[in-house]
Amino acid sequence: MELLVVLAIMGLILTLAVSGIARTMPGVALRNDARLVVDALRTARTAAVGGNREVTLVLDLEQHTVTFDDRRPVRLDPDLGIALTTGTSEIADAQTGGISFFPDGTSTGGRVSLTLGEQRQYVLVDWLTGTVSIVE
């Protein structure tokens, strides 16, 4: 009888642990994709400053990709909700848009909104400094 009680308690603990891990996984995936967008934006800014030229990072909302120049696109989670807001007319159409970086480090600025379920992350690009940051 004692063994059955111990097994029941262990089963309950295992069930709670698995459900807790499952709830945190979307958050991990969302943070990972936000970090991928940040890395791509920072790399584009570095290329603009280092190459003394304008570089535009293109965000494809339909294909869930981020790219600039002729680099291989960074693929994001297809279940991710993505929206791009810019201070200029950098949005080409309903599916694509971009944020440009200039040789002096400034940018057109903007915000990339990433959602997965109830969770949301914002990647912000400051137009004056070109600084890229994540806000939850």
C-alpha cells in the first residue's frame, strides 16, 4: 500500500513538472527568435558602419525570414506572429518591410513585434543611435 502511495505521488510530481516545462517552451522559442532578429539587426548595422554604406535589413512577414545584402535568410518560427512598424516608408508591401542603417550608425528606426500565443516581445531600433534592444 505504501508503495502505491509513493508511486501516485511521484506520478503527480512528474505530471506537474512536464506541464510546467511545456508552458515555458513557447517563451524560450519566442526569446530565441527575438535574439535572432536582434543579431541580424546588429550585424546589418555593423556592415553599414564598417562598409561605409547604407544597409537595409529586410523582414519578410509571409516567409518569416530576416536578411540583408545577399546573405542567407535567417528563418524564424513559422508559428510566430510578426509585425513591423517603422517611422518611414520602409514597409514595401503587406508582406515585406525593412529597417535601414547608415554609415554613421544611425537608422530609420522601427519596432519588430513578435508574438507566440499570449507572449510578446518587441525588438526596438533607435533611429538616432541605431541601438537595438529587446523589450518584453
